[in-house]
Amino acid sequence: MLVTAHTGRQNALHKARLVAGRLHAAGITVQVLKSEAHELRLENAEESDDISQTELIIVLGGDGTLLRGAELARPAGVPLIGVNLGHVGFLAEAEPDGLAHAVDRLVEKKYAVEERMTIDVTARSNGDLIGSTWALNEATIEKGARERMLEVICEIDGRPLSLLGCDGVVCSTPTGSTAYAFSAGGPVVWPEVEALLMVPISAHALFAPPLVVSPSSVLAVEVISAAPGGVLWCDGRRKVDLPPGARVEVRRGTLPVRLARLDGPAGPGLVGSVEGGGRFTDRLVAKFGLPVAGWRGRKESPEHA
């Protein structure tokens, strides 16, 4: 198993060593990236960037660290699991106080793997390709200058929808619906729902609601030629400068990201094993601290007891 962490945090380095020690004691080979080997200093770990034979990637950090791990995991088809050492950590499966239980379950192979939809993103200027990338959460077309609005035309499936003066437009997956799209006023979409989202940011327009469209649709955002250019960000990690007249297209990704989810009952610092939407509902409540005191649930009538 590959152990990777936010090397700029001492807590992450400490937890990574605990994880590696527990894996090694269980007879599992621990792998570390060459670029992180010096900072992590994991005893008995193999230094290698080849993950073709890796069973699982364990990521210690916040959602940003997990998104970095996804860049490595996606092309290789290797599942990854996150231990939250950040703030919300919505993609993470365990908190620090559940770390030992999480590792034990991984050792016992008590985990399932789910596939999360991604998006493929291309940017063109005058028909020439200027950027091609992907995202697990979202692609965001943003204004390049703080003092000026971004002027764009949004398009769905080859047809123009609306001209917007805005701070930007978020094109999101269901996984990303709880990230930037959520902050911009978009809906929360359960991860098993296959869809694409388009959410304008601070738009000055008559029609600028968040949109949920088919996963087979193609979203496009064109920067008006006479207006200042913008910037394309994918997962807040990959950047493409957009000149005036640039066009960004977003479609369902060809490769998913595989996330490992722990089986078994919930323990301290662990997400429970409720199936389907109930599991995601519990995650929303836990991560956002939603008030549910007083909930009693549906009661069976005597004839159905």
C-alpha cells in the first residue's frame, strides 16, 4: 500500500509513520513516493513512483491532498482512501481518532471500492487547443482581473443558453457538488446520481440558476471576444489562462476515480456502513454539523412489526 501525506504538516508526517508502522507489522509492504521519502522518513518503506502493483493509496491530509492523490491514482485505476487532517475533509473516510481502526480494516480487506465520475476539460482559442485536463470535483472558469466581471456565454449540448456577467462559472460533478459549486449556491447531488452541474458565480443576469443536466451532455463556456480574458482552474490544482474569445468544453470523463470505503459498523472517527444514500446523508450531517436532535425515524405499524 502506498502512503502519501501533506508533507508540510507535522501532524500528517506523524500519522503517516503510525500508519506505515501498523501496515508493516501486519506484513504489508509499504510504498512511498520518491519525492516524499525524505520528509516522511518511513522505516522499511519502498521508494517508488510506479503504482501499477499497488493495492491501495492511503492519503493523510485534507481534501486538497486527496485531490493530489487522485492525480496519481486515476490513470492507474488504483483506489484511494483519505484520512482527514484538514478542516471539512468531505472526501475522507476516517478522522485521526479512527486511524487505527481504519488501518486494521484495510489490512483485513474490509473495504469496498466505489467509482466517482470525473470530467474531461478542453480549452481552445481560435480553434487551437490551449489546454486539456480533467477534474474530480469541478472545472471553474473565473475572471482574471478582480476589478472586472467576466463576460461569458453558457452553452448546453451545442446550443447557447445565456450571456452572463459574472465572477465565474463552475462546471461540477456530483462529487464536487459539496465543494465550490455548493459555496456558489448549487444543489447537493448524491454521488450515485449521474449528472453534470453548471453553477454561475455572482452572476448579473435575468436567468442564472444552477443547472443539473444529463451526464451525456456537453457543457461549454465561451469568453466574449471583446471582454477581458479569464482563468480555468480544475480542482484548484491545474490552471489554464483563457484569452478573450476562448472556449471551454466540459464532458463526462473517460476515467473515473476509485474511492475505497470501509465496511463494517461505524467506530470513533469512522464513517458508518449505511448503504447508498443513507451513508451520504450521514456524511452530510457529520461534516456540516447539521442539527438532527429530536429525529425519531419511521416507526413500523403493529401489523407490520
